[in-house]
Amino acid sequence: MCKVMNLQHLALDPRYLTGALRVENRELLCKEIEAKTMEKTTEEWLLIFQGVSFPYAQVNSISQVFADEHIQDIKLVKEISHEKYGDIKIVGPAVAYSLTQPEVRTPPPALGEHTDYVLKDLLNYDETTIAKLKEKKIV
């Protein structure tokens, strides 16, 4: 990847010589790669990466996912009724099985809908602590 992106110096950088070091220095490495990716459009990078021996793909926004021809062809976009927002479109399960088909049965939660449950029941925060977090607009 470094060669294809003209980032050969990263392959020689002691901070990134092993997988463990790349994980340890992930933030720095990601910043360098991100800065390089900003130099070209997604389409340009896709052309540059054609024929390489490693997997690559563009990262899609939600609107790009919903507009994607392949996603539409395989009927991955589902419509479901949401109590608060009415009918909404979501991306359904991306797997298919021979005997049973996974389906979307419930809509996604609204923002913050499960906050109290997570704080109280999973993290064991008391009511006072939760109230302080809300007061400070942390949650």
C-alpha cells in the first residue's frame, strides 16, 4: 500500500515496522495516510488501486449506501415503521442463509433512547451520578 500511495517512507519508519508497532502508533499512522488520501478524489484512488494484491474499497456515506445500485439490486434497503419518526429506511442484514432469511424486526433506537438503561443497568451508575451527567450535558 505504501508503494502504491507513494508513502514508502512509512514502510521504513521504525514506528511502523511491525504490526504491534503500527497498532501502538495507529493515531500517527492514520493521520499520515489520511493526509495523503486528501490529495486525490475517491475516484482517482480507486483507479490507482486497481490491480493491487490487497483488498480495497471506498468508504460510503449513509446516503451513498442507500443510492448504491448493488445495494438496491439485492434489496438490502428495508423500510420499517418507527414510533417517533414514522416510516424510515434502514440497511438490512447483509447475510443470507439457505434455510432462513434474517429480517429486521425492530427499528433502531432514537438518539439517547437507551442511555439510562446503559448507565444504570449495565454500568451500575446511581441516579445521582446519572443526573449529574445529564446536568453537565455529558449524556
